[in-house]
Amino acid sequence: MCGIAASFCYAGGQVDRAALMQARDCMEARGPDASGYWEAGDRRVALAHRRLSIIDLSDRGAQPMANGDGSLRVIYNGEIYNYQSLRVGLEEQGYRFRSDTDTEVLLHLYAEKGREMVHDLRGMYAFALWDANREALFGARDPHGIKPLYVADTGRSLHVASQVQALRKMEDVDTGKNPAGHVGYFLWGHVPDPHTLYDGIRAVPAGHTLWADADGVQERQFASISGTLAEADPAMQTGESHTHGVATNGAVSRSKPEDVQERLRDALLDTVRHHLVADVDVGLFLSAGLDSATLTALASEVHSQVSTVTLGFEEFRGTPEDEVPGAERLAARYGTDHETVWVRQEDFAEAYDDFLGVMDQPTIDGANSYFVSRAAREAGLKVALSGLGGDELFGGYPSFSQIPRLVSTVGAVPGAATIGKGFRAVAAPVVEQMTSPKYAGLLEYGTDYAGGYLLRRGLYMPWELPDVLDPDLVRAGWEQLQPLARLRETTTGIDHKHLRVTALESSWYMRNQLLRDTDWASMAHSLEVRTPLVDHTVLSQVAPLVARDGVTKQDMARVPKNSLPEDLLGRPKSGFTVPVREWLLGDRPEYDSARGLRGWAQHVYKAKTQEYK
């Protein structure tokens, strides 16, 4: 895992060396092991890098890295999990390697296949590659968007970086207020891709490539979660389709249960094996939940010695909320080298300034990722596996039952959306005094999956936004965001109920909140977090089993040879109950705890926008 930054003056001129190096070094925590810088002789292009050494720890892995004749140079953040097999194929084509890194594989794969190289990559990645012969900068971001890639196109220069804060170091970048970013934050509790708080900075969308040359900057999609799920939909395969926007279960003939379980096991064991490849110790975040327990059990099949770490809370020690005993029991069952790191309420309050300071974009989440990553680093780990993604794939959220039920019920009411809009306008002021304001929008938004998802995941409802932001800003931001249209695009071509919710949860909540928060929160502690269940190969292999054969999280938990404890298999999913926000803030008077999550959202927004001024 690393931090990357680049500048390319595609319309002429020279890079601002000092600003680019500032951009690089503000990301030191992402790569404390080494730093690198290269610029062309004419200074039209420059690449900068901070390194966290994971594969080939020698200086041969230093970046920016060049090929043999210096015509290609790359900076790269992430991991290519299939780099070893790609290397074998490239060596057979005559390419010679000077290191054992996955970075060098990128160089030779581009030389062999050009921009089509991205179709061969399995991993989490964001990279920028300079092609001197074509005088072009090529970049790409992985299909799930696990790794961030931000750009600022000034009309004459293109700047690229792993963090928004890094691009703010460039003096020619427009840091004026982007309405979509500000409105999106209060709508969702995070800033939705591709937006940021700034007019001149945006994210390269997940599964997209970037190409900049003398003609300007272009982006092109090469993969998507929705596209992969559409291909897995049994209804799409049989030519069936939904009617009036109501999804089906897509029931088709099923395979033998033992064959399904074998394919599921093969897929999960394969992804764990790939995600454990490293030249440093790789551990796992272990709780008493099914996702991390399953990954730990499978990892113990691959390696004889597995490290695990659990975050324990002193205030919960010995209570039913304490997950430490369950995690330690799992660690003993699978023979892991386990460490429990205990934290106190005071530790949270003491970390307040650092927590907000390292937050790259405002978010209502991230505290748990921040502290468990800190615990893993204190335990001596440099890489950790996380069970993130299991709920999105196997249907662990209430949304998988609630949204289809809502759409089925409200969608059957003739003219519900029209009636609902009028009802909401009248009832909202009354409803919000008694219960969640979302209830006022059930008829208006509950007729399709897009509206249902907005009700489920929205922080503020659309009609509430003018109460927290300038109304003119809200109108401009809503027009830019087009949230309902974009949500509907997410489920286009997907008929199966479960897969529709998987597409929504994976493309919105998981990508924009969970993955992004995991990235900045772990990188703040120079820890690389890998997500075996968030993997495009796994998605293509497991989604058909979920849709066609009804595979569940219980089936996932039964794939290890040394099975999970039966009492864990029957345990209901529980949310994270620690009052992280209250502990983090301590007794700060500026925080209105009575407003709950919304109060925290406003507190974070004020803190981050004040910092950005």
C-alpha cells in the first residue's frame, strides 16, 4: 500500500516540483518506508511516491519504477494478487524482470497489452503510468474502488493523487465549493463518488481507466459491479425480465447442494490464498462474527501459523457486549497467534484531533476502522485481512428483506408516488416530531428499489436538506447528484431481488463509506487492509450461486474443513454497539449528542470544512 501523486502538463508548461513533493509528503503515513520522485527532462510530467513495503522489500521495489529503456514509468498503490501467474506468462513472452514486485508486472503487462491490460488484473489498485513514446499518462482504478484515485484537470494540467488533501497542495487546482459534494454528504453521510467538496477535484470512478495526452483527458469504463451481477442474474440468462420495476427471485433449476458448496469453498479458499501473498506477516481482524471467523478458518488451512488481532473495550469486559471471549475461543480453535488489544473510553477522546485530522473527506463513520487498525499496528502487523464485503454479497443487512418488501407493498398502490409527494409535503412536519422523518416519504419513495434504498441509507431526506444547507446550494447539488437516476442505473439489467440490493449496497454504501473509510483510517497507521470478500473474481464466481442456488452466509460459514462452532453459526447478526462517537468526543460542548448521528454528521462537517478553508 502506498501513496501516489503525479502531474502532467498536457497543454504545455512545467510541473510545480515543490507542490508535487508537498502533495507526496502529506501522505507519508501511507508510505513511511521510502519516498521517490522522477520528472521528465522537459519537466512536463513528474511522478511521486510514498512506499509501504509489502512485496519485495528491497530497493528494487522502489518507485517510480521504470522499464528497461525508461520509456515506461509507473507509480502504484495497492496489490495485484495474481501478479505471480501474470509474471510467468510475461516471462514466456520474453520479458525480463529485475525485481520480484507486482509493480514491475504492471510495466511489462502494459508494454504487452496496452490499455487492455486492466482486464488481466485481479486486485485492489490505483496507478498512474507514463508512456514516453505516446507522451501520455495512463491510469486505472480497480472494479470495486477499493483503492482511491483522485484527479484535478485544470484544462492545461492533470494532477493525480491518492488523497483529496494531497491535490489541495497544487496551487492551480480549483478548491471552490462543489455543491454535489456538500449536498451528497448530508444526503448519505459521506461524499459520493465521483464528487468531492471541491469543484476542481474528483474521483476516478471505480472500474475506469484514465488517459491524458495532448488532446486532453478521457475516462473509460472497463468493469462494474452492476455488470457482473447482471451476468449472474438467472432471469437475464433465461431471457425472463421483471414487470413494472418489481424484481423477481429469478428461480431456475438448482445444482446439487454438494456441488454448490464445493464451488463456494473453492472460490473462498482461492481468494484467501491470493490475499495472503506478501513478504511480510499478514494477520486478520478477528471478531466473533461469521465473516472474520470464516476467513480465519480458511487462512489456517493455507498457512500453519496465522496471526489474529481483536479490539477489546475495557468498559465491556465481562458483559454480553464483549466479543473478546468469542474471538479468543476462535483463535484457540484455529491455532492462531492471537493478540487482544484493550482500549478505554479515554483512548478515544485522546485520539479526537488525530482522527479528524487524517480523515480525507468528511464521513459519519470510520472510527471503528481507525481504532482496530491502530490495534493491529500495535500488535506488529503491517497487513491485515478484513471480513468487509460479506454482508453485501451474502445478504447480511436488513435492507435485503426490507427494500423488496417495501417495493412490493407500495409499488402495488396505483399512483403511490404522486399521492405520496402530496402526503409527504403535508405530513413531514408532523411526522418528524414523533418518529423518523423517513416515514413521511414511504409512499413517495417506496415504489422502486432506488427510492427504497434512499429511504434505507439516507442520512437526511431530500426535503430536509434546505434546513442544514443553503437552499440554493441544495438545488444546485441535487441537480448535479441526480441520486435517484444514478441509483436506478445501478440496478439496470438486474432482475433478481437479492442481486439488486447487492448492487446498491456494494456500489454505494460499501464503496463510498466502508471501503473509503477503511482506506484512510488504516493508512493513518501505515497498515494495509485487504478484503478477500471484496474481489471481482469472487463476485463473478459467488453471485451466480447466491442468485441461482440460494447460497447464504450460513453456507459461507460452513466451507472451512474445521467447521465453525455451532453456537456461532446460529448466532444472530449484531450491530456494533460501542458508543464510538460519544467516546471520541468526550465532553466537548460543541457536540449536540441529543441529535445522535445527525449531530455527529454536523460536527464532522464543521470541523472538516473549517480545516479546508
